[in-house]
Amino acid sequence: MGTILELMQGYAKKVEKELNRLFPSDLEPLPLTKASRHLIDAGGKRFRPCLALAACEAVGGRAEDALETAAALEFLHSFTLIHDDIMDRDEFRRNVKTVHTIWGEPIAIIAGDALFAKVFEAIAANLKRIKMEKRRAIEIFDTISKASFEICQGQALDMLFEGRWDVGEDEYLKMVSGKTGALTEASTKVGALLGGGGAGQVRALADYGRLLGIAFQIKDDILGIAGKKEKFGKPIGSDIREGKRTLIALHALKNTSKEKRKFLLKVLGNKNASEEELHMAIEIMKKAGSVNYASRKAREFIALAKSKIAPLPASKGKDVLLKIADFTVEREF
């Protein structure tokens, strides 16, 4: 079978051909095309497309029957990243400069919008090619549309939380369920629909995707303070500077001394925090057991995600999904 990274790379190569076909690099005007393709060309795991193709195979379908929709998921994800980076004022993503720092915010916004438009063009092309039945085609469009709106809700909560000091763990989980879990759920759900899965299989894979997405975001939060910049692709500690209410930060605020909590509140959201202050804040979080706590929670969500697809028959697709689940919490990037 190969390692999970090799398996994902196999899926990714197929998806990248579709990305290039659906959004060629010579489309005019070139600045818009370059801006739109910038993060796609910078690489990435193609995580969500891989989920869709594996889910398609897990219900007995062929990965080839879901290729355009898998590409659409990457377009949608890239769209959210471009707009996220504008809102967070991030300067780097995937170890390259962000779109708005190169082309400016107006072009970056249009680039994101262009990618979002391509999402529905790609899905329509897929459904026409495989002659998808009307009822299932409508469900696929409905799934992607609802996920897109839920991503906006999650992102709005993420931003609104930055002005509050009393965010609870349940609120955090609701936020990441929308911001990240909605798209991973949509990925596995549409993959199952394209693969011809029955109602129970589609629901099981959708549930798996949602739980996987929550765990993925918690792991991202961990890497944001305990990872390595060269692997993670973003500056370590940027979540602290931006005042993100991550599970780690929320746990630390409740499980450290009054003096250290005061220091954390001073540094969280301080765009001018020094490297030394960021390092001190990270050490406080680690010593409070907050990183370990977040790791445990991520593994709990992964265990639950894997249990959802346990009843599916053995297949390459199911095996890939189980390995992706483990990779999600073990990865270093």
C-alpha cells in the first residue's frame, strides 16, 4: 500500500492535473491568474481532495469519477486561505509570501472570489461527465453551498472571539467545527455521493470528515506554537500575536497562576509582542499542560472519527482514510 504520504501524493498528482486544466496558468488577466494560483502552486498536501477521492473509493466507486470535484475542494480551500490571510494580516503561508502581500488586498480579494467561482464550474463539469442523477447532483451542490456558508460562520466566530476573554471550550469546538470541520465533512460526503454510496455510508463518511476536521484544527493550533517554521510554513507564535482563542490558550488561561495568566492576557493579541514575550507565553502554555491537553483532545476526536467508518467494508479507500486519520495527529506540518 505504501506510506500515507505516498498514497496521498498519488491522489494529489491526479488532482493537480485537474487544477491545471480547470484553471490554466495563461488565463487573462495574468495578474489575477497568478494571484489565484499562487497558494495552489506553492504546494500543500491536497488534504481535502485526497479525502474526497478516498471516500469515493471507500464506498466502491472509482477515484476518477470524483476528480473535478476534488479539484473544486482545493479551489474552495485556497479561496478561504487567501481571505484568511488578509483578515489575519499574515505575511507567509506554505513558506511563501501571502497573496495580499504580493498583489495587494484588492487583487487578493478578487483572486479568492475567482477561485470560489471555479468551485461550482468544476463540480458541474464533473456531474455532467459522469451523468450524475439529478437528486444526487442537487445534494452535492447543496453540501458544498452549505459548507461554504458554515466556513464563513466559523471564521466570523474566530474573529469575534479575539475580543473576548471568556470563550469556553464548547464555543471553541463550535468555531473549529465550522471553520475547518465543515469542509472536511463536505469532502468525504461528496466523495461518498460521487462513489454511489448508500445513505448510511454517506452519513458515516460525513461524520468521519467532521470529526477529522476538528482534530486537524487542534493539531494546527499545536503546531502553531510547538512546531517548526520550516515545516509548518507560518511563523511560530503568530496565533498568539493575533490573539487567537485556541484550545491551548483557553486551557492555559484556566490552568496557570494569576501572575502568569496576567502575562498571557498581555501578550495574546499584542501585534507588537517581542520574540522573547512569545517564547515566554509558549513556555507558560507548555508548563500548564495545555499542549498535552490539546493533543489528547485531538486523539479523542480521531478515535471517534475512525469508529464512524469501522462498519464500512475493507477497501483501499477505507484504509487510506484510517491512515489519514492517524497522520492528522502525528504530522509535523
